[in-house]
Amino acid sequence: MTAGDPAAGDLTVDRDRCMGSGQCTFYAPNTFDLDDISVAIVINSHGDSDDKIDMAIGVCPTRSIARVTAGTTSEGVK
């Protein structure tokens, strides 16, 4: 990993894929928010329980959210 890369356990949002449905903010409001152009952002990777965060990841219609684990994301290799 280089400086600025997310650490294991962090969450990432693919801003090019996100369509701003807000489902993540509904299921994990202490973890996700929408920015001024209605694209999801992570405000705290550990703001909600793992169950709520996993639900938010699962309901994302564009699969834009990934959890970082030891050099990979839940979407695949970094």
C-alpha cells in the first residue's frame, strides 16, 4: 500500500459507479453520507455495526461500496 491507500477494514466508494440512491445512508447513516453532488462518501468506516454496514454494501444498486481487507477490497484485488 502507498500513502493515502485505505487500510484493512476501511470502506471505499467507487465514485464513478455510484448513482446516489442513498440506500447506504439509510442502512448505515453513521458510516455513509451523500456529498453535494449526491455521490456516496464514507464519513466513518466504523460508524455503524458490521451488520448495518454489510447491509448497506449489499443493497447498493451499483455495487459501488467495498470493504478493504489485506490488500484487496470486497470487489477484488487492489
